[in-house]
Amino acid sequence: MVGLIILLVLLSLLVGLAAASFKIVGQAEVMVIERLGRFHRLARSGFNVLIPFFERPRAIDVRYLEADLTGGKKMIARTTTRIDLREQVLNFPSQPVITKDNVTIDIDAVLYYRVAEPQKATYAVQNLPYALETLTRTTLRNIVGEMELDQTLASRDMINRRMREVIEEAAISWGVDVTRVELQSIDPPRDIQQSMELVMRAERERRAAVTNAEAHKRAQILEAEGARESQVRRAEGEREAAVLRAQGQAEARLAMAEAESEAIRRIAASLPEGQAANYLLGVKYLEALPSLAQGKGSTIFLPSEAAGVMGALGGLRALLGGSGPVTGSGTGGGTGAGGGEESRPARLGAAPYAPALGAGGSFPPPTIAPLPAVGRSQLQPVRASPSDTGSAPADGTTAREG
């Protein structure tokens, strides 16, 4: 029984010695091995054997945040003999910082670092996580204290870069490589936040007003340019239309002139020599008679030349008919087809004579006797009888030569 107890004690001692002597180090981990209280070597990943009672691993302090059941985070501090060579995150609670314009803000920063030299990380600093946290806090206060609130809110990248430069310079002697420093949040006081919101709202309203004004100005400019372009195009179109219209009128007038010239040539060819001018003059005079008859008055004055022109028209009509000679009478008296009649005043719309039909139903050529020209003062209105006109005018007068 005593021997069994001694055997169990020996087995326990052997197991304890084996546990103290044989160490298995994981990947990306190292152990600092001390022999008789001094640094001896680094036990890297894999199987390592330690001399019992002479060699032992050195423990270091570590800190990290751990979430509890309520969702909050709490800082956990402990010691370990294994140094993690991976990149680690040092997240510490937010701290109050005073800016240059005396505004207290809460800043939450996070630090990313990696142990590059485990020996220095163990012997150069007593508590590496606490040292990094304290250095980060003081550096953040120094940098933000030189800046105003607006500059602090707008210069996160600059703050991160300056903090990394300062912390890395001090952490090199600790065997730590600082990869980056980030500001998670910057929280000004509530009243400052309300003031910033009012300023931001006013600034956005100003920008909106400026944008609307620029858009309105641009729209007016475009509208004016469009109106100007439209007027220019309209003027060009009107000019081209006027040119084309003038060209068309010119061509039409040329065509009408050519047609009229051809008509005059044909008329002159069909009439005796020298009678084409009288014919054309009579036609123009007949075309002008309706305009002479227009008006509200009932008294019309005809010059003596009118009777001559009408006589010329009657002669041309007889000439075109090709009959024998017949003598017509003018307004100055003479022998006509009726013979022995007294001279009557010329009436509007009636020929100065009525030649008798000759043999074969044609008009003989009359003897044209143009009337002497009289002035307007020699024309006197006379009252016409019903036998002359068939119906009396409204005031009972007609034209008569003095």
C-alpha cells in the first residue's frame, strides 16, 4: 500500500516535469524563455523542450475588449506567456479632448499594432497595451488641442497620420510596429451639435438658393439666345421669302410684258396701219369709265376727248366688221344714221353714234370726227329728258358741252 502511494507520487512528479519541460507553441506565436532569470532564447511555433527548474517562459500583460451579455464592452486585462505576432487591435473608451477654441469633445480612437520584436516587447516596456493606450491619449490631446472644432471635424485623415507618426516613433523602441491609427467617432456637446445643424441647414438653403438663381439665370440666357436665334432665323426666312417673292413678281411681270407685247403685235397685225394706238387707248378708257361713274354724286362731267375716243372705238368696231362707209355724228352736230337729228349731249356708257348695218349685216367704216377739247369750266350740267335717257337720274341732270 505504501509502495503504491509512492508510485503515484512519482508519476505525478513526472507528469508535472513533463508539462513544465515540453511546450507546444502555436502558429504566429512565440514564447520568451529565460534561463536562471535571464533571457535565453525564443521558443517558436512547434514542439519545444525546456530544462526543468532552470528554464521557464516569461509572462507579459495583455488587454482587450470583450462584449458582455448586455451588449456592452468591458476591458479585460490578464497575463500570458505566449506572445501573439499577428496584428492586434487596441480599442479603448472615448476620452474628452479640449480643442483650441475651448470646446470639449469626446473622441473614440482605435490603434492597430503588431509585435515585431518579442524580446523588446517583453523587456523594454512593463505593460505594452497600457503604454500604447496612454501614448495614444496624450498624442491625441496634443494634436486636437492645436486645432479648432471645425478643423478637427474636417481633418480626420491629418489627425490619423500625425498620431501614427508620433506613436510609431516611440513604439519602435518597444519592438512594436504601429500599422495605423483611426478615429472612430468625434462627439461634440449637444448644444454645439444643434448650432452646427442650424449652420448646416442655413448653408444648404444658401446653396440651394444660389443653385436656383444660377439655374434661373442660365434658363433666361438660353431663352434669350433661343429668341435671338429664332428672330435671326425668322428674319433670314423673311429675307429669302422676300427675295423669292420679288424674283417671282419680276418673272411674272416679264411674262406679262412678253404676253402683252405679243398681244399688241397681234392686234397691230390685225388692224390697219396706225390704228393700234387708238384701239388700245379706247380700251383703257373704257376700263376707266366704271371708276368715273363711282361716287355719291349724280352729275358726271365728260371732257370732249371722251367723245373722240368713243368715236374711235366705233370706227375700230366698223373696221373690224369690214363693211361700207357710214358717216357718224359726234357731239358737236352732224349727220348720223338717223339723219337730221339735233346734237345731243354724250351720255355715260353710250357710243357717240350708232352706225347703220350695211349689206351682209356688217357695220360700214365711220368717219371719225374728234370733238374739240374744252375746259372743265365750259362744261355745264343740263337736265335730261326721258326720251334721251329712258330714265332720269336722281337729280335729273346730265353732262352737256357749253
